[in-house]
Amino acid sequence: MIDKDNKEEKIEEQQVQEPAPVPTPNRDAYKASFGEDYPDVDFEDKETRYGKMLEDRNALRSYRKSGAKLNDTFNKNRWLAAMLQDISDNEDPDYSPLDWMADHGIDINEAMQDESVRKKVSEKIAKFQQAQLEGEKENEERQANFAKSAEALKTLGLGEDKEREVWVDFFSKVVDPALRGEVSKETWQMIVNGMNYDNDIAEAKETSAMKARNEKIANKVKKFDEPMPPSLSQGGSGQQATTKPKKRGFFDDLKEAGY
């Protein structure tokens, strides 16, 4: 009975001594938020999670940079900030900057009566229209180039699903980061490997050809090393001819003696 009580006491002591789990409210909250933004990503996969966190971090830095520039513009043109704020707060969905200017006593017609102002505005409008036209041409050229690139990819014979995967990976992992000035070590290595591909193939072919030549030569040498069959000059007895030992002379003895 005593032993049973002791065992129960030990069990109770172990249960009491077990540390309680440390609460992680910040991690739990971040995990929930992460799951809302990336429902298809496993939060417990650290490498994948860090990749998404890095993407978010870079995007946040970009927003901060853009926001700082915008704040600087508003500080230099406070009327512009006030106009945008009023337009945003106005309940009329058709309320425009022109309406705001009229509400604040800004007469555009009067400003346009000034020749220098009218000329400046006309030049800027013409410049804007030219930029729009060039942008349309660039977009048409870009779409045509996309079509050519897709056709070039199809020539590899990968299949529709694999082609789509390669296309998405290339533009999302190579082109988009490069446009932001980000090129990883893996991307540089891929480019270097591509540049050296022809040389590597040529060296591999040369090595293979050299190996084949060496094997051919080795086979020929091996044939020469094989024992020759007995010749007819040996009497056809099947025994190899023996060479009579050369008779030693006087000078041979002197050479061995060191003279």
C-alpha cells in the first residue's frame, strides 16, 4: 500500500514539474495573417515562409520609398494634398479636380488667357500625347515579342503544362526581380552555365573521342603482348626454340671486375 502511495506521489510530482507551454501570441497572430495572405503555403516550411516574408519585406520597402516621395511632393504643394483629400471625402462620385478648383475660386479660363501659360500647357499636352502614342507602339511590340517567345519555347517540345511552368518561373523568378535590380547567385550561375554550354559539350565530345582512341590503341598493344604460336622453323614440335648461352670471353670477366 505504501509503495502504491509513493508511486502516485511521484507521478503527481512529475506532472507538477512539467513546464507549461510558453505562449506565443505574436507568432500565432502572424501565422493566422500569413495563412490569409498565402493559403497555399505551408507556414511550417521555414524556407518557403522566409521567401514570402522576404517578398513582403521588399514590397514594404518599395512602398515606403514611394510614400516618402509622395509626402515630399505634398509638402511642396499643400494645395494638391488638400484637393486630393477633399475629392476622396466627397460623397459625389463624379466630383473632379476641376470641380474642386471652381469651389476654391481658381479660374482656369483666366489663367489660359496668359500667352505663356497657354503655350506651356499646349506643349505639355502635345508631349503627353506623344508619350501615349509611343507607349501604345511599345505595348504592341511587346505583345508581338511575347508571341515569338512563346513559339520559341514550344520548339523545345516540353508539353503545354511544362511550358506554362517554365514561362511563369522565368518571368517571376528571373525577369521581375531583375527589373527591380535583384539578381541572385543562382541566376548568375545559370547564365554562366548557359554561356559555357557549347564549350562543355565540345570538351565532353573530345574527351570521349580521346578515350575511344586510347582504348583502341590499348587493344592493339594487348594483341602484340600475346605469346606467338610456334613457327615451322622450330620443327613443328610445338616447343619454343632455345637459345644457346653465349660463351664468356676474357674481356667479359674484366668488365665484371670493374676494369
